[in-house]
Amino acid sequence: MSDKIYVIGGGLAGTEAVWQIARRGGKVIFYEKRPLSQTPAHKTGYFAELVCSNSFKSKEIIHPHGLLKEELRRLGSIVIESAFKFSLPGGKALTVDREKFSRYLTEIIENHPNIEVRREEVKKIPDDGIVIIATGPLTEGEFAEEVKRITGSDFFYFYDALSPIVSADSLDMSRLFFKDRHGWDEEGYLNAVMNEEEYKRFWEALVSAEIHKPHEFEREIKFFEGCLPIEEMAKRGFDTLRFGPLRPDGIIDPRKGEIPYACVQLRREDMEGSAFSLVGFQTQLKIKEQERVFRLIPGLEKAEFIRYGAVHRNSYILGPKLLNPDLSLKKESRIFFAGQISGTEGYTEAVASGLVAGINAFMMSKNKEKVIFPKETAIGALINYVTSSDPKRFSPMNINLSLFPDVPRMKSKKKKMRFVSKRSLKVLAEFIKNKL
């Protein structure tokens, strides 16, 4: 077998994979079809373009997402390095300036001597060498058929949604104020508060608004529970949003000195503060309906939309049935899968799978033993879920406490996470020392 390594797909997972190969001295050919051919969700030709949100979720080490980031940082993740380099005020969350983040990664990858970038669409899996497939959840066309052929299996899928982004200049700042409900960054979030009457008017407009009608093949829409369209949440009950994305917890209306009935939060999209995304407002409403309904939010009456919310289909393979614990394909071990197509869910999770696939592709190219991350680590727990859980019950899942093995019973979730975090980083240090 040739020692050539191909990585197909320039998203978060593919970008991390090529970096892990190249930084170890491996030569890699990196395929990305954008900007020559765009997907329904992407807008640029940058590697690792962030589509759904500009948030990588929690950066606290005693939180599963924060622990996963810390492990990746210790393993030299270029994506996590870039995320922190271009981070924005966002409270406990790691939010980034998405354009600077992706542009920085693109410049590094394109200028690395060990990486050959090919801007072209791949329709067939290379017959020789080692291949990492990281084409993401929007894999389609001839290459999708090629994946079905090589795995001997159809795709599974769920539906994901994007939040709208509005121009800062179009907002009525006299009605809005900065406040992080957790008290981390006072300018982390911009708040639009509602009284009961304003909320009722907004809720009634939202649940009665027109949505995009699905195509015939999309009739049974399965949304990822962690990213439900806001209108779907609203239809579950009048107060559902007030206990979800519009919860007023930790917010005091400075005009009245009291907790508001509901609160919409907007998060910075760039360092200059020229654009804000509506937090938790993923939607499948028609464009005109988005303008009509979301302009009912106080302070957004004249909002100009830089990007409208949208819904897109996410496809993934059945990892527990098809993949080995090193993310190689059981049927053909020279082929690896990484990112959302492998069955991970979330930005940081995609990065983790790219790191694992990249390291193992390099090891294979040098005839070295591939590595399986310990289940006690966040990376190992995640990959174990993707490759070894019950195939009949499998669906993409974010990293969470339930994926870690042998966690002692404790009443306090924080105590559990402190235990998990301390154990994980200790085990990872030994793993790095002995295996990498």
C-alpha cells in the first residue's frame, strides 16, 4: 500500500486532520471543492468555515466541552489554537470572530510545506494510499454514492438549523443593553427584554408564521434536539422559550431594576461588533416571516439581516457498525472517517475526530501502531461512543458526562465533573508520554 495520505473535505475535522499529519512530518494531499462549488450552507472558500454558530460552547475545564478543548489544546490542535486566538467576549462560551478564525487557518494550511491543497471536487475515493473522509454532513452527489458503496450502507440523517445574523447599525441600542447572565463578560451579550404583553405578541406571531415546506424526501424531519428551530420549541408550549433561549435568568432590566418577563440575547459575530447573531434562534421560517416576526423583538424593529436563518440536512454513517475504535473503516482499514459524517455532533467534537483520524493516518503511513484514546479522556469517551455504542440506538451526540465510564455516584454534578476532569487530564498525560 502507498504511504500517500489524502484528506477529503476542508471543514473543521479535515483541517485538524491535515495539521496533525503535517506537524508530524507527514506529506498530505488536501481536497476541498469550495469555492469552486459551494454547499447550501457555506459562503466562503476558507477552511474550517463555521456555518451554524460562532460558538464552540463552554471553555470551563469542569464542563465536558471545556475539558474536550483543554485536551485538544494539549495535543496541539491548530483549530482550538485559532479559536482562542480570535475569541470574542462570550461569557463561559468560547465564541470567535468566524472570518478571522477561518482565514487564519486557511493561510496556515495553504502555506505549510507538507500540505498540497487541491481545490477540486472529489468524486471517487483514491484507489491507493490512506484516505480520511471528512466531507461533513452535507456530503452529496457522486461522492455520497461512493461513500455508500465503500461502506455498503445508506446514510442516516437529522436536520440542523442556522440562526439569523443582524447588522449592529440597524439595532436600536437605546432599547438594548450589554449583560452576561453568568457575570463573566459584561459585554459578552446584547440583551433585548420583553414584558408579558410583548412576549405574548411575539410568541403568537412565531407559532403561526409560515415555514419552508419540506421536499417530498424530507417529509419525516428529524431535528437534533440540541439545535431545534425556535418555532418548533415555541409550539411545545407558551412558556417553553422562557425556560429556554429566552429565559431571563441573571438579567436585570436597567430601566426598571427588575427581572424581565423574557430576554432575547444577541452574540457578537466579530471583534468590531458590527454584527450580532440571535442566540437560540435557529429557524426554518420563510425569509419574509423572519423579518416580520423577529422585528417584533424590542430594539430589532428595523433590523437588517446579514444572514437569514435556514435549515439543512445533516447526513452521517452508522459509526458503531462501520468504524473501528481508531476511526478506520472495518471493511477497509486504509480509509478513515472524521467529523460530522462519522457521527459526531458539534464543532469541538468534529475537531477531536479529525485529530484522532489524522494521528492514526500518519501512524499507519509510517507502519506504526495506531492509537486508541483512553475512554477516561473526553476524546476517548467521544470516539468510543461514535464507534462502540448500540447501533440500534445510535444518533449524533455532543460530548457529555454520561459518556465517561466509571464515574462515582455523587449528588453534585460539579463534583462529578471535577473528578472526571482531574482523572482525564492525568490519563491523557500518561497516554501522550507513552503513545504519542
